[in-house]
Amino acid sequence: MRKILNILLGLTVSALMVAAPHYIDEVVWVVGDEAILRSDIEMARMQAEQEGVKWEGDPDCRIPEQLAVQKLFLNQAALDSIEVTESEIMQGVDQQINAWIQMVGSKEKLEEYRKQSVAEMRSDLHDEFKNRELIQRMRRKLVENVKVTPADVREYFRDLPLDSVPMVPTTVEVQIITMQPRIPIEEINRVKDRLRDFTDRVQTGRTSFATLARLYSEDPGSGAQGGELGYTGRGMLDPNFAAVAFNLSDPKKISKIVESEYGFHIIQLIDKRGDKINCRHILLKPRVSQSDIDSTLVHMKVLTEDLNNKKFTFDEAATMLSDDKDTKSNRGLMSNNSESGRTSRFEMKDLPTEVARAVEKLDVDSVSEPFTMINARGKTVCAVVKLKSRTPAHKANMQEDFQVLSNVVLNRRKEETIRNWVKEKIKSTYVKMDDRYKNCDFEYEGWVK
């Protein structure tokens, strides 16, 4: 059920890489004010087949029903004024398109494969991504107050048959040291000169800030929206960026150049509303040369030799030398911020690809060779990692895996809460369906009014 819903919540990479077939369309269901088209059902069926989903019941009935459940969430999200900003939508869409480009090798190959321009792909994906985010946020809101106690966990697993106890996959704890290659002052000046030129072009009326942002900004989330970030609180922005943005008062003026952890920006005020600001920005990132990357890798090679020779510990090196602000204060230990909470344990699939590739070859307490990666802020960094621990896959037990078992119980409670909400929502929602579906064996009762 969870896998089926995840597929229907959003278009998967593999499914969208194939151009959708065309159907003679018709409205087959109406849920509230939302229509479900025959093409929606056929597209969902194609995606499910590609994912190898096995339906419980007749797919001709279960697919439109699950689409109808999505409409219930969307309807409630509108009633509860849940929103997704344009910046968030475009950032998600760009991440999806970038994933496709990586799969096929280039933007040109992707456009040739899909017989669409990237702009057309963005347009097609816009509403899909927005609806997926609204549904996920609505689901989270419905279960935000669901809790479980240790007594609930013990009671649930006390009489659980051994063959029903969940398996805990292999997990690892990883420490990391990163170093950013030195960027020559000439490159920094090149970026600043370009931003000064943009400022001059806007202030002399030769072009608009939004146009320049669309053409040149290297922020994938806001660039396509003319650099607009949407109403944002101070705490959601880089501190250096926020300090300048919140001091702007004249929408006709452009800020000074601001350096953040992402690169260099210029900012234009749009509006202030209470403790939130809406502004445009243009982000440019200095280029890192291959020679500077190679030089940093050589430096890190010496570091790994010193670590292996026990000249100092990985903990000490991470604390003193690492550029990674997220981990250096914790002796380089990486943190996994999952839905169930913050932990130092990762499944291999949850690690950044380059880190997972390095860790896979390591024994516990050994240090990797230096490698390059793109960090969470979009910067090229050089890194080494140490495998702190590896816990093999095993049957969960209360002593070692209480948090895992607690999550199992919590997720069951959340699913039960959502199921009960859907049952009640069906009763109060207008539903009309084509006669062909009225004899279906649905998962939920009450669809046929």
C-alpha cells in the first residue's frame, strides 16, 4: 500500500523518462471539485507496471481509487491553507530534471530523448510536483500529534511472532573531513565584476533584475522564477544573506554584493510582510579549477598518511581541519536527519553517493583515499571518510533496536490515523464516478453515493 501510494504521489524518474502515450480523454471520477481523467489512470498504471507493483485487488478499481484518495488530501490542503511556494516547486522540478540529465549524459540528449525542451518539461512537471508536495504536507499535518510510548512498543512486540519481527538493514556510522579547493582571487574578482555589471544594467534601465536572474542566476530553485524567493523568514536564510536582505528598504535599489556559503549574490527587495521578506537575488558561484582540486587532493593524501601513521586521530583532524560546518563540531561524525529523527546511523542508500562508494570498501576504523564530491551547498569539495562502525543486518530486538521498533509502531499508528481520516472524509465529500466503477471492490467504503 505504501509503495503504491508513493508511486501515485509523484512521477518517478523511470516513468517520466518515457514520453506519455496519448489517449482519447474523458472524466471518469469527480471528487469534490477535482476531476480524474482516463489519461491519469492510464499513466498511473504505466508507472506501476514499470515499478513492478502488485495490486491487492483489481487494478482497474484500485488505481482510480488511490487517485481519488489523493484528491481528498488536496481538497483538505486547500481548506487548511497549506501552501507550496513557487521557489520550492521550481527547486524540486530542477532537481528532477538534473537527475534525468545525469542519467542520459547531457541536456541536449535529454531534449532529444523526450522530444521536449527543458522549458516544456518544467511546465509539465510544475503541477505534478506541487500536488505531490501538498499531499505529503497534508499527510504530515494529519499525523503530527501521533505519538507512541515505550509501553506501547513493548506491548506491540510482546506477542509478535518471530517471523514477523522486522529486519534491520546494515547500518554504518561515518566520519568525514572535507576541504574546499582554494579559489584564486582573480576568479572571485571575475564573479564580483559580473555582479557589478548586472547591478549597473538594472539601475540604468537596460534590463530588469528578473530577466538577468532567469538568464544567469546559478540558484536552480529561484532562477527560473526571476530570482524570487517568496516570503521567507530570517531563520530560513543564510545569516550573511539575511543581514543584507532584511536591511533593504527601497525596491528600486540593488544590494551590495553579499558572500554566503553558496557563493556571491546581489539582492532586490520586493516586499516585506511582518517578519518575512520577499526578494529576488542572483547567485553566481566561483569556478574551481582542476589544478586547484588536484592540489587539494594531494594535500589530503598527506593527511590520510598522517592519520594512518597515528600522528593524530581522525577526531582531532576533523575538529581542527575540516571545512564541513555540519560535522566538524561533532568530530566529523555525519548526521542522518530522517523522518524518524536525528541519528548517526545510515543505511548505505541514504549516504551521499560518493561517500557510500568510499565506505563500501572500508573496514571499521580505516580511512578512505581522498575523493571529490558536491556537498549539500552545491560546492565541489575534497573529502576523506572513516568508517566508525558497521552493524550487520539482523532481526530487530528491544535491547539494541528500540528506536527502530518504536518507528515501526509509530508508522502503524500514523497509517491507522490516515486510514480513519480517509474513511470519514469520503462520507462528507461529493463523489461521482462513471458507472463502470460502481461495482468495484474498493479498499474504502462509501465511494458509491
